[in-house]
Amino acid sequence: MGVRRAVDIVLDASNTTQERICTYGPLIHNPQVLKMLEEKGIPSIDQIPEKGEGTVLIRAHGVPPQDQERLKQAGFTVIDATCPRVIRVQTIIRKHARKGYSSIILGDRDHPEVKGLLGHAEDRGVTASSMEELQGLPEFDKAIIVAQTTQDTLLFEEVKAWARENHPDYKVFDTICDSTEKRQAETRRITETCDAVVVIGGKQSGNTQRLAQVARDSGKPAFHIEDVSELDLETLSKAESIAITAGASTPNWIINKTCRTLEDALEKKHSSVAANALTMLTFFLKTNLLLSLGAGCLTYACARLQGLENSLSHAAVAMLYILSMQVINNLFTIKSDRYNHPDRAKFYSDNRPYLVLLALVSGAGGLCLTIVTSTLSFAILFVMSLLGLSYNLRILPGSSGIKRIKDIPGSKTLLIAAAWGTVTAILPAVSDPGGLAFLPALIFSTGLVFARTAFFDLLEIQGDRITGKETLPILLGEKQSIKLISGVLLTVSLTLALSALFAIIPKTGLLLALLPVSMLHVLKSSKKGKILPGTRLEFVVESHFIIAGILSAIF
């Protein structure tokens, strides 16, 4: 939580101000994040200059109070990104130092967090990194014992037992972060049932080093990596099961990339059939061919719900339009895909000319087909195509923050759902009105696509924040976004079921009402870690659109 909060603070600051921004010391202990900050023009300073300007952020580990005061005196605007759990330890030390207590800090004396904690002890702070060092300390009249928030939990249990037996007058405070405790406990648990362990995180990160040590203590092959390039796939391919854990400062995109790389590599190693199927599926997902097929199937389902003819021609229009717009959108989002989908970013960079041609041909093909259905359909799709093409282009003058449609906070999720709703439900109704059934069909399509888009935005929240996108999950937060997605899916399911029961739409609506519930189950399973982010999760989510078309064709 503290690490994520610090990164969010610095990214939000960089995206909302033109002032010079820097961090005092490395913000967190992760080389990929620090490199990303440097690329965004956010350097790290190690010395406090006599005169400073702009904004400086206090690192997640905290700093001595004297340093924070000197930064203000130098002329910086100071934003404190210290982890709240670290602030709690600082407060405990400062409060007792004023009462004359000495502070014994269990931690690595060279770690920035410990240096910051010592600054709050008013020259009455000492450190110990082991039981031997602790036992070698002089006795104090009054003392407190605290731990670095990322300290080894088993070692701190020993320290508490020692204090009870030898210094019952010392005050002992449990200050190890509960996230650190859970990670260490879970790592000990999962190493008992796996053949190998991969620990992802910075080599300079204290909590990641301790996770790696916990993994090594299990006796299983353990690998501490910072990047997927360090994976020993030859050794890992011999394992039947692999445990993956990560340090507190490891960003989601590195964890997800490691999971994808391991899954793909091991599947290809063990089964050529599965490898070929995975390669083909990945290609269809990257090119959006699978998604465009889903758009066609969803359109067919909406047309059948409305009792319309020419269902296949409407489906073809939707397939071509969605393919064109999605490819164009992916070409414009290569920067954020470096974090969210590095493989897709590389694919679009390497094949840009062919993908541009694919987008143009499919877009033109969709427009030509609408001429056959109705003039109004052509006009609507033409305007939608112009809006889609202008989404990423600067169209508003001036120096305001909003220069493009994409700069409008939350616009991506809402506009994609609206575009899909128009092409899958409205266009078929325009050429062949189906009465009141139009409304539940529109709610079905728009709601399902909104949930799908918002969920993927939720998975990509870190990469989007890095590149300055203000998606709906960034605006609302993760918890509120999940509640919103759940509410939308349940509303869609209830609308279809009631519409079918009151004969507004065919009885097929009762079967289609199960799809939003199924998607909700997938989303909940993903949040619980039962389905890892990657090719399989994308396929499972996108397949709901295809299933809608199949059910409508069969029943």
C-alpha cells in the first residue's frame, strides 16, 4: 500500500503540474519504476542543494525530520510520500523520545527507512540487525523496541521473546507491515507444495531480499529476479509447479509479464499442440480479430433479440467497424502498452504499416456495407468513424489540459461502450425497427462492453497512470470501480430476464441473462487470483460475446 501510494502521488503530481519535480533519494527500491520516473523527467537527488525550486517528494521509506526541514528552507515545495505504516513508527519513536526513552530499532542500519527512523529518536536511537547485535547493546533505563516495517517476522518473534525474558520493562511495538507479514507467511506456505520459487523484485529491496531468503530456506530451487530476462527457463521447465511471489515495490506490469512468460514458455515446452493453439490465440487477440468476431456475434444476438432480419449483414458491419477502431486505438496506445501489454506494444511497433492498412480496409468495408442496409445507417457509422479517428488527435486549441477527446477523464470506457451499443444494437434497429425490444438489446450490449472495458482498465491502472491516462478506475478507485462493474452486470442480467418473462424479447433472453452473471464470476475470480492476467483471462472475457451469438443461433 505504501509503495503504491508513493508511486501514485508522484505520477499524479507529474501529470497535473508543469513545475520541475524530483524525489529526495530513490522513491522506492525497484529499478524498473525508477527508470520509468527518469523517462518521465522525474530525477532523484541525493544531496540537498542550498537553493532549490519546484516540487520534491519524500520517498516511501521516509527521511529524518531535519532533512525535510532543510528541503523546505532550500525553497522546495515538499510532498510527503512516506508510507503511512512508516509514519506510524516515526510517531511512536518521536513520542517516546520526548519522554526520555531510548529507541531500539530492529533493522538494517544502512536502509533508508532505518536512517529516517533514527532521525526521530533525538540521539537516543540504536539499531540491531540480529539477535547477537541486540544482546550486545547496553541496558537502558527506559527503552522501546520497534522493527523496520519490512523486517523478518520470525526474527522479530525471537526479539519479543528475548525482551519478555530479559527486559520486561522495555516497551515492544509490533511495527512490521501486515503486508510484509502476509507475504512472508504465504511464501513459507506455498513453498511447501511447489517444486521451485520465483521471487520478483529489486535486488536492493530489503523486503524482497527477505522473501528470497524465506524461499531459499525452504530448500527448493529459488530465483530472485528483477526482470523476466533473468528467468532460468531451462531449470524451471523441469518443475511441475512453480510458486511466484513479489516484493512490495514490484509493479504489477513486471509481475504479470513474468507470469505470462512462464506460462507460455512452460506450455510450449510440454506440449506442441498447446503451444500452437496458444500462438494462434495470442495472434487473434493481438490483432483484435477475436474481438471483432465477438462484436459480430454480439450484434447477431442483439438483432435476434429485436426479431430483426438481415442479422448477418449487421454482424459483418459491426465486425469491420470494431476491428478498424480497435487497431487504430492500439496503434495510439503503444506507449502505455509498454507497461500493460509489452508483447502487444512490440507487435504493433513492428507491424505498423500492415496494421494501418488493416484498419483502413476494414473501416472502409464497414461503411460500404451500411450503404446496402440504409442511408441513415451509413451516416451514423460515418460520423462515428470520424469521432473514432479524432479521439487521439488534438482538436481543441489553447493551453488547457483537455486538448483531445481522450483527455476527458473517464471518456475511454464510456465512449467505447457507447460505440459498441450503437453499432451492435442501434444500427440494426435503424434499418429495421423492432419496437420496444430495442431497449433491452441496447442495455445488454452496452452494459456487457462497459463491464469488459472497465475491467481491463482496472488491470491496466498502473500503466495508464504512468502515461497520464485518466480512466474510470483511476477516477473512482479500484473498490468503487468493482462495485460499479458488478452493479452494471447485475442490472443487465435482471433487465434481460424480466424482458424475456414479459415477452418483450424472445425466451433466448433468459439464457443470455446468464452471460453477465458469468462475466461477473470471471471478474471476481480474477481479483481473487484464481485466473491470472494474461492470454487466458483475455480469451475467457472476450468469449462471452461469441457465446452470445452462439446461444442466439441455437435457441
